[in-house]
Amino acid sequence: MQLERITKHTSNANQATWHVIDAEGKRLGRLASEAARLLQGKHRADYSRHEIGSDFVVVVNASQVSVGRNKEEQKVYKRHTGYLGGLKTETFASLMARSPERAIERAVKGMLPGNRLGRRMLGRLKVYAAGTHPHEAQVNAGTGKAKAAAKPARGGGKRAAAPQAEAAAQKDGE
């Protein structure tokens, strides 16, 4: 008698979670591995390597990330234009001066799967050079902060204010 082996997969249908990582004073590799782990969903109990995680990662202060001793000048990024002799090289220091977001994106991309799923995961990474980002509403959506701010106080609407103003005016007129 043969036993059936059935694996039940749970769906990642729950609401997306937004993680904010401050890159100030952190090492590039450690920051990238943390972001890649969150994007893949390895921190979740329902992790499956063939499904995209439902989490987004926002990295702020990308311009203040650090690397090891001499890596600012020794770390070289290479790309090819596709033409003969079209190899372009750039050091980490010049890339950080030009576009600090791109250094973190490239480091995280190297730690994600090299297929369609990895490209979709990379789309959920948002990197900003400064300390501010436009995703505050999404970050606060799961917390009580957003619900308290969206809910008006009782009796504080326009309709409730008009009768109170009329009553105050009548008292002043008497």
C-alpha cells in the first residue's frame, strides 16, 4: 500500500507588511542580506521559495551606508554597453557620489534569485538617499496610528459645529 504525500501550501493572501531599514552607519553587505531576507519572506512562518513574499522594504539614508577599510576605492562595478571595447567600470566611491541608491539596489539584487521571481522581489525594494520617504501611509497602515488619524473626533464634524455656533450666538444676543 502506497501512502500519498501531499504538501499543503498556505497562501500569502494576507496584507503586505512594510519594513523600514535605516542604513545610517550600517555595512552594505549586512544591510543587503537583511533586505533580501525580508523580500524573499524567509522571516515568515508560511515561507515558500516558489512564491513571492507579501512584504515591501524601504531603505532610508542610503547615502550614509559604509563598506570595509579600502573598499571605497577597491570595489569596482562593471557593466558592458554591448559594443566592442564597451566595458565600463566605476568605483564604489564614485557610484555613491552619483547615485547612492543604486549601490544598495545592486547589492540586494545579487542576493535574490536570478529569475522572474527575483525581479519581482526587487520591485518591492524602495531605496532613498535621504532620511524621508513617501511611503508613510503604507508603513503606518497596519498600526493604530493610521486608524486614529483617519477617524475624526466625536462631534467634531461641520454639522455638529453649526448648531453649537448658533447656540453660542443666541446666548451672546440675550
